Amino acid sequence: MMSSNAISVLAKVFYEPKSAFESLKEKPAAWLPLALIILGTMIVFYWYYSTVDFAWLLDHTLSAQPDLKPEAKAAMANFMTRNAMMYSTLGGVLIATPIIYAVFALYYWVASKVLGSEIGYGKWFHFTIWISVPALLGLPMMALQVATGHGQVAMEDLNMLSFNYLIAHAQLGTPWASFLNNLSLPTLWTVFLSFVGLRVWTGRSTGACAFAAVLPYAFFYGGWALKIAFSN
């Protein structure tokens, strides 16, 4: 049975984050949002792969690789079966999501040491999950895309909150498409929640916590953008 307190805190993360992180500082257990993120994502992707026009999806995906030789395309087509793509995606969500949170938790643990905090790694792991709850907002929209797409929705169009979907509309296979599909409004919200949570949990200055919150994202997305810019 889901804890009513956990549900209350989950809601407060969206509309009163400072209060939410104050209540989470001592007991930050994040099993509810972790389960919602992983299971919700897996359900949507299972529905997507179960209903998508797979011949159309395969053609759409391969058309983004115009430089591939015919034999390479044939090999990809043989590998990219419905079940192979479905179960690799579901397995990736189930396994990679906690690993990503664990890596970010390590960063926040190190950053907190630099900021003079003695909060342990375990609490930062739960912190990383709580700041990721804006990702839940994208799941109903992904489900809407699947429900209304008549079986012909591209993977890159599932995330209606990405900057590519909202603004750029870069075509699959172009240099900036993956970058802009990965960068989304929930990403920016997560950075903001990271800042708020760091301020509450460490009590350090606004500038220091803002720098610590932005740094990993600036490093990742900045490095990715520079790689694209200098390789084209």
C-alpha cells in the first residue's frame, strides 16, 4: 500500500519544492517515485512497440541512415525485430535508470562534501530520484501520442516535451536531432529542483548551490553540443 505521506511529498515537489525537500531531509526514501518512473516508462514503451506499425517504423529508422550500404541496412533490418527492440528498450529502462541515478548520486555526494555537508551517499541517491519526478509529466503525453498516432509515431516524437518536438523539429539522423530530443523541459525542471534541494539540504549560498546544480548538465550537454559543432 502506497504511503499517503510519500504521495503528499510527491505532489509538493511540483508546487512547493522547498517544503518537500525540508520534509525529505531526514527520511528521503524515494521508492514510490522510482517505481512510478520505471514502471510507467516500461508500460508506455510496451504499449508503443505492441501497437506501432513496425514495417513503417523500420523504414523510418533506416531512412535516417542514407549513407549505409544496402548490406548494412539488411543486417540492421534483420536485427531490428519488434521483440528485439521492445525487450532491449524495456531492459534498458529497468537496468539503466537506477544506474544513472546512482552515478548522479555519486556526483551530489561529492559536491556536498565540497559544500561542507556530511549527508551520506544513500540519501543523495534518493535525492536524485526525487529531483527527477518531472519526468512523470511526460508519460501521459507519450501515452497520448501512442493512442492517437494510428501506429505511425516515431520514437523521437514520443517525447512531446523535448526541445526538438517543441521548437527545432530536426530530422532524425541530423547532427542536432539526438541532442534536442534528449534535452527537454523536465530536464530544466530537474536542474531547478536540484538547486532547491541542495539549498535546503546543505544550507549553503545561492551561488554555490546553483553552480553545483547546473555543473553536471552544463558539462554533459555543453560537451555534447561542442562535439556536434566541431565535427560538422
